[in-house]
Amino acid sequence: SGDVSCLASPVSGAGVAAGRFEQMFLGAHARGLATPDEWAKDAWDTLARQNQSIIKNGEVLQGAEANLGELRAQAKELAGKRLTLLQRLQVAD
């Protein structure tokens, strides 16, 4: 679920905002999955097992490819923009 919205940073002593999918990607990364595509697939496997889909712009995405496409885009954004910062804050490995 999306109950946790912040991750603790021992460097700053504060919480760092991280959404559900970011947290799923970080978990996959911590387990040794190396690429954003792998993180997205791992997240989709979890969502599919829970019979869940992504809601984007108020619409439920239909099918694995639509959901995987959105997850890939979000995972690539994390890898390109936030992962280094989260690593410096010791929120991510």
C-alpha cells in the first residue's frame, strides 16, 4: 500500500518524500536489480499479484504493457534525477 510517504535520512536527520512506486524501485535496486526496466518489471509483478493497476490522469491503465510503460517511465526518471541524491542522503544503496 502507499501508507509510508517518507524515508528516513540519517544524513539530514529528516524524512525524504518518496512515493509508493519510488519505494518499490528502491527496494528492487537494493535487492540487486540493476536497471530501471528491471525495477519496473519487479514493481509490475507486485501490482499484478495484488490485482492493482496504475491510475494516471484519473484513468485506470489497462493491461500489462500500459502499466509497465508508465512504471518504466517513472523508474527511468528516478534513475536519472533522484537516485544519486537519495544515495547521498543514505536513503538508497
